[in-house]
Amino acid sequence: MDEGLVCWKCGATLREVPQPLSRISLCLSCRAELHVCRQCCFYDTHKAESCTEQRADPPKDKQRANFCEYFQPRANAWQAEDNSAADKAKDELQKLFQ
Ligand SMILES: [Zn+2]
């Protein structure tokens, strides 16, 4: 089963990165730390502390490697958020020029 994990920061494939991801895992493309909230399936900005895992004690910095024992890599970590944010920014820009 190949879910095709991608880097939360640049979208590069993580196929070459040894699994499971560990605290010292880095994206081979942008060197982003990968054991981070942004890469995790429990990451949700709509929730308190941006974490849907109730038992976890969410780290403050969502972009730095953490020790969270509930970490689960999320397959679409990159697309889910960054694309919609970019689209929104584009919409805002277009409004400005209308
Ligand atoms: Zn990357």
C-alpha cells in the first residue's frame, strides 16, 4: 500500500524518506522537519490547540519536530491547507483589481 506521503511544506514525495517518520526525519527536498503537527492527521486548525487527538498534549510550535506519541503522518498534508490558502489569496487579489 502506497499512500504517497508528501511533505507538508513543499509537497515533495516522502517515498525516499525512511518510514515510519521519526523525530529526526527531514524532507529531502526542502529539509523541513517531518515529525510535526503540520504533517499529522490529527492536525486541525479548527480545533483547540489545532489537534483532534484528545489525549495528546499538543506542542506549541506546529512546524518543529515534536515528541508527540500520537503522531500519524497524513497523506495529503500539503494540498489540504496550502492550496486553499493560496486560492483564497488569489481571490482577494482579484477583488482588489475589479
Ligand atoms: Zn519539503
